[in-house]
Amino acid sequence: MQESSAADFPLYLFHHGKNDRIYETFGAHPALCGEEAGFLFRVWAPNARRVSIVGDFNGWDENKNVMTRMVDGESFELFVPGLKEFDLYKYCITAADGRKLLKSDPVGFHAETAPKNASKLYDLGGFIWHDTNYFKDLCRKDPYRSPMNVYEVNLLSWKRHKNGDLYSYTDLTRELVPYVRDMGYTHVEFMPVTEFPFEGSWGYQVTGYFAVTSRMGTPKDFMALVDAFHAAGIGVILDWVPAHFPKDGHGLYEFDGGPLYESAQWDRMEHKSWGTRRFDYGRKEVISFLISGACFFFDLFHVDGLRVDAVASMLYLDYDKRPGEWVPNIYGENKNLEAIDFLRKLNKAVFARFPYALMIAEESTAWGLVTKPPEVGGLGFSHKWNMGWMNDALNYLSLDPVFRMDHHNKLTFSMMYAFSENFVLPVSHDEVVHGKGSLIGKMPGEYADKFAGVRAFLGFMTAHPGKKLNFMGYEFGQFKEWNFSEGLEFFLRDRYELHGKLALFVKTLNLFYRETPAFYEIDDSWTGFEWLAPDDRDRNIVAFLRRDSRGREIVAVISFSGADADDYMLGVNERGKYRLIFNSDDIRFGGRGKLGGKKVFPAVGIPTHGKRYSIRLPMPKLSCLYFIGEGKKKEEKTGEI
């Protein structure tokens, strides 16, 4: 058995908010006492009178395995011999007022499948990873100069078995991994996989911050899924929820009889509209708990990144509150100073141990310096979701083309701030639920026009500065909104021509993006971007250049008009010939093929759009075209599609 003294320093760090490995101290770990094997349990419950371990192994009798108070006076430990992996357990906590509380392990590594909620003993050691070379290559890459095209997935509803049963992690290893690889994505992002009781929360109300959900298998099954993605060269990002937790009785809620993980301040205790508790970012032990929870998934599960949920709700004291419902900070402001400090410590701790990590903020306001270092006043994230771009673009797309000219600025305004942060352009799960309609369902017009609109938008998104993220189902044009309780309608892709051709378009576009440095190498400055036609509102057309680090340029022209522009003059910088290298109106993608087989368009000395030269295009409606100057050969990584 490990002696208490071995835990003294980790406990000291824990209580000072500096332990980012509490999963090595707390929880239940296989251990030996002399020659007797069993499990060593440790839990933090500072206000408890008594804590005991209960489970099937002792008939759930609170008097049989009473824990000993540790040297810090706030934590408890006990070695229990003879236990085996998958045995069920909980902590029976006697609160200060005498109440008996049955709690799952806050640092438990495995759990019963909901609606049951006991913790399960589990040994996380022994998994053999095969991704050493993957991480060697990853550490040589600059994440800001590399392609990032993310496929966002809800693992419980990507596919289901015919009888409605969930796919297991093993099923997903067999089917999801090759699908994501074949479709040309660089990363996959999972909606929360940390254990949660209510499927209707989509995983965003977490009760087990150190346990992947048992609905689909064991922790090692999940490790195998991540390992398989890495073998396919695909990065894995997890949604992570440090903003709040649910009030389920077995979870963190008033863990030892009163506020512990949550704030005790009346105005900071709850997210009323969500029905959840807010973490106490001023408590050192909570800081250690949360930062350890983040590091845990990089360390034990080899993930590439975390998308940190609901950052805005953490930053503002008046988030979702009316006047009189919140107390200003010491400076009379609405900033949550403790949460700001926590986020900076979180990012510092993660990058210190995992320098290749992606730390992505879902932050929906104009808060500044989200992706800048703490040393200059930033929050220290690597990337931020560009919610402004998303809202403007989707609002524009939902309009009939007749009315789009009056809202042209929704296409162009994002360039006013595009380089203020390291942005990800997200069209996430939140945009295809609650009556918002699927991506293709947002498009006005006839059936074929809806597909053309999606293709044009995706072409615009791919060429626009910023990394990319799209939610599952868009790639083959699912019309139904996402439903967490059923799988995607993959039959559409297989049975209906336009759906299948859209899937081919997305795959081809994804591969084009990966092979075209102009679309990803310079996402953070005007060096990589130049407007050609920003203000052609009457024709609903935008055009711009993207440029890579070697000066190679791609011309992107996108029409969101409901009518062809048969004699469109596009201003360009140089004389010569421009070759068409990508065409969303291609017949093989479901388009009309208006350009026929024409590939080369000469630039003539007619000034247009403030440029000295122009090329004449028969611009198809609802289309995206990419060109390259014939004199600027696309070299090894940029080929014609």
C-alpha cells in the first residue's frame, strides 16, 4: 500500500491549485499492501464527518470500509483488498448535518451505464499505443501554418445499429475512422464523451470528468479509437465542459453536504437557464481538479486538443443575468476575474506539458486577445471559434438571392477582424437543431438550387481565412435537423444522385484544401489575403486572392446570386492566362456544367474592380470557382482538381 506520506506533496500542490495530475493521487488505483492486491481509494471531502466506501463487494454497508482522514485533514483514503476490475463502488459521505450522501467518484475512471450511476473500478494502465511516429510528426508541424479541417461528430448518433442500439467504440473504430480519412478531413472533434447522465444534454452536463462514457465501451476501447485515428493521420479533439455541471445527486453537486466544487456566492452559484451549477474558480482545489481533468485526456488518452465549451459564460459575471442578479468584481466591472485567471492557468499548464496541443475557445462575444499569450493580457488559447462569421454567413444564406444584395456586408464584414485572433470557422451542431434547419435546409430555392447553394457556401468557407469545422451530415445534404437519438440518414447519399454528388464534392474540396497551402498557411494576416471584388452587391458576388508563404496565389470567385452572370468581368492584378482548377458547378458534383470544358481564361487590359486587368467569365449562379495564373505554376502541393 502507498503510504500517506507519498501523497503529501501532491496534496500540497492540490490545495494550492498547482496539481495538474490529481488523477495520479485521487480516485481508485490498483495497489498492493504487502502481498495482498486490491485498490487504494482517495477522495477530497473537507466538510464530511465520515466517508466510507460502499459497493457490491461489501453489500453497500457503510460501516465495513470506513476511510481514514489524510494528513491534510480534508481528504480520505483506504486500501481495500480483494477487489477486482469493474467492481461497483460509491462513497457514502456523512455530511456535517448528519445526512448520508451516496456519491460517485469525482476522479473515477469508469462508470455504470446510465441511468445507473455507480463508479466502476478500472485499471487505465497497460494499453499499448502505436502513435509514436504520429506525435513526432505532429511536433514538427506549426499548427497555425497547417491545414485544419474538422469533422464534428456526436458519437452516439453518427450511426446506429438497425435496432437502434448505439455503435460501440469498436464499431466506430471500424467505420468512422476510415470514413473520416476517406472524406479528406484532417481532424475529428467529438461532442463530449465524459460521463453524463442525460442524453438530451448531448454530453454537456458532465458527472464524470475523468471517465469516458460507458455507453459505448471501456476506456481502453476509447483509447483504441483514438489510436486508430492517429494511425490514419487524423487528429482528435474533444469537447470539454469546465463552465458548469448538473445537479444530479450522485455527482459533484454539493458533494460533501454543501457547496464544494460550485461557488457558494449567491450570484455565482448557478446557471439558472441551464439548471446547472457553476464551478468555483476562486477555490484552489477546483482549479487543480479542472486543469487535471484537461491534462488527463492529453496524458492518458493521447488526444490532440480540447474545444473548451461556453467560455463566455465563464468570463462575464452578468452572463444570462438581469440587473440586480449579479455582483460586480472589485473594480466594479462585469468580468469574472477568477475565471479569467483559471483560463490562463489552464492554457499555460496544458501547453507546458503538451506543446502540440490545440486549445480552442468557444467564445461568442467580442472579448479581446482570446488567442494571445497571458503575458500580454490574453487568455492563452491557440484558437477561437469565429461565431460572428458563422452568424453572418448563415443569416445571409437563409435569404432569397433577390434580397441578398441588401445584406452583402454579411459576407465581407468578417474581414474587418479576421486577423485579430486565430480563428476556426464553425458550422457546428448548434446550428442544425431547435428549428434552425440543417445546412441544406437553410438554403432557399428549388431542390437543385439548395445543393448549389451548399456547394457555393462551402467553397467560400474553404477559401476564407481561418481553420474549418462542419458538423456531421452536411457532407451529403441531410435535410432533417440533427436528432441526438438516431443516426444520420446515410441512405440519402447511397440512393439519391444529388446527395451522392454532394458527398463527392465535399471529399474533393477537402482534399483540395489539404493540398493547397494558399488556403491555410497564412490565416492570420493580410499577407495571405487580398480583396478583388468585395463590393459587387448587385450581383451577389465576392472575389479575393489567397496567397501562401511562397507567394503562390489562388483566385476565388463565389456567386450567391440566383441568376447567371454571363459576361462577368473580374478584376485581377496581372495580365496573362488564368486556369480554372476547381468548379463547384461541375456536372460530376451535381452542377449544370455552364462553363463546359473551358479551362483557360485570358486577362485583358480592361480595368475592373480597381485592378489594371480583368478576365471575362460566364459566371454560373450559386457557384464557386478557383483559378491560378498560368505563369504561377501550382507546385508540388497544389494540383488541379
